[in-house]
Amino acid sequence: MHSFDGHPLDSGGSKNKPDPAGRPGVELLSLLQPQKGERILDVGCGNGDLTAAIAAAGAIPTGIDLSEEMVNRARLKHPELNFLVEDVCHYKSEEHFDAVFSNAALHWIKDAPAVSRSIRLALRAGGRFVAEFAGNGNLAILTAAMKQALEEHGYAWEGRNPWYHPTVGEYASLLEQTGFRVTLAYHFDKLTPLKGNLGIRNWLDSFAEYFFSDVTPFDKESIYRTIEANVKSQLELEGQWMIDTSRLRILAIKN
């Protein structure tokens, strides 16, 4: 799965793309508070590290991801745990879970109502849903610059953005309509440092399959230069390139 603001985890899982902001997940695990013996579903489990952290607390996790590659990686890394290739939009389990957890994945799944319904069906009555993913305003500076540069070079923007970035109100309302009681809905912004010496160019390459798949090599170089110039004053701080991330953190209880 990808993550932060970008990368995969979607439609049940991940898409196997780079995670521009990293995925520590530590704060989210403290919100989940996994208990010994609890059955917990990890949606968009990626390489399984957070699933393993849930198991270390004594819970009994199941990790699902849409990416077969990521599930295979998780199985190799944590062979004692249960990982499945599943699309969360259509996921069904014979047994109910005490909690559903998802970190840096749900922004990859545009059919949010289907996700919400599947998660509710997976939970027991009173079970909790704990998630964090990219929200409204995520990468606003970058995507605005990409849109402008592409259009200036004769490429349409429509259909390129692969993400679902709701407002906190939109997502809380969706959960309430699905049958959840939302007890925490938190929207926060931060600048996240990019790793490596190539900075924003490396990030653009990571997502080129979505934004530049039809762009000629000559145009791509020109577009990259244009984007860099347009965002440099906002996203390069003392030689360190950043991305403008925005996250939603959610805790909801199944009614």
C-alpha cells in the first residue's frame, strides 16, 4: 500500500507506490489501543509492520491489501501472521472483528461508501474503526503546480488525480450515514520532508504513472522544471524539499 499522500493502499489495499511522507503509524496505534485477544482487521496492511505491532500487543490481527506484491512481502517478513489479498470494497468475513484499523490507505479508494459499508459489516456491534489517511488539501501546492504546468504544455488535467481527499465533515457524515457514531474526527496539516537528493523530482517520478504517463520525455523535463520553479519558494526550506500533507484521523464506533 502506499501511503501518505500519496501511495498505495487502495481499494482494499495498497497499490504499491512510494509513501512520500513515511508511515510511522505510532500515534494511530495508540488511538487503536489493541487489547489482548481482540480480533483486529488491518486494511491496507502493506508490508505488515503495523499488523505485527498490533499482534505484539496481544491482539489477533488479519492484514488485507489489494496488492499481491505487498501481501507476499508481508508474509515473508511476518510469516506467523495472517495476510490476505482482498479488496476492502468487497471484503466479507464470517467472524466479526473487535476493531478495524487503517493507516495511510483509504485515500487510494475513491468508492468511500463501499469501504464504509464493508468496514461496518466486518465489525461486531460496538466495534471501533480507527483510521488515518490523506484528506482535503493534501498536496494542494503540488497538485496545483502540476495542473498548471501540464495545461501550459497542452495536456488536460482531468482524470489524472488518483486520490480521494474528503473534508473532515464529508467523511464524518459518510460514516454517520453508514451507521457509525464518530467520536473523533481530526484534520491536520504539516510539511513533510522528502528523502534523497532529487527532492521534488524524485517525488514526481514516483507518481509519474498517474500524472505523466502520456507525456513525452521532452515535455516531461520541461514540466518538471516548471513545477520545481513554481513550488520552490513554498516547498524548499533551507535546501530541504518538503511536501504539503494534510491528514484525517478518525475514531468511530459501530452503532
